[in-house]
Amino acid sequence: MAGETVNEDLDARRGLAFSANFEIQRLAEAVTKITSGNEDDIAVDGIMRRIQQLTEIVFFAQRLHGKTDKQCGAPNLEQLQRWYDGALMV
């Protein structure tokens, strides 16, 4: 029984992390759209794109997609680390 409670807690935490991560990504996308094309907002655009990149890293690193990495074509840990270190996401 204690194991079920732990699993339910982990599932609830994973669900919350997924929702929060998704909302952060959507907010960053919205700000990027609002500021795109405005030369004065280049810094804001860069910050929002980095936030989007970090949410993608969290999404895959924590497997918030709920599938195996092979099932969803997720990048491996080495690629995630490269993205975090500043490599382009390609």
C-alpha cells in the first residue's frame, strides 16, 4: 500500500510539472510573438527563446511526455546537455 501512495504522489507531481512546464512554454511563445519584429525587443526575444528551449529540455529530461524516449523520438541525455550548454536545438 505504501508503494501505491508513493506512485500516486509521483504521478501527481509529474502531472503538475507537466502543466507548469507547458504553461511556461506557452507564455514564452506569446511574449515572443508579441515582440517579434521589434528591433528594440531583441533581448526580450532572446530571453523568451531561451525559456522555450529550457522548457523543452525539462520536458524531455523528466520524460514528461509519458512515453519511452524511443516511442517519442526524444533526444538522448548528451544532446539535452548540449542544448543546455548553448548548442542549437536541431
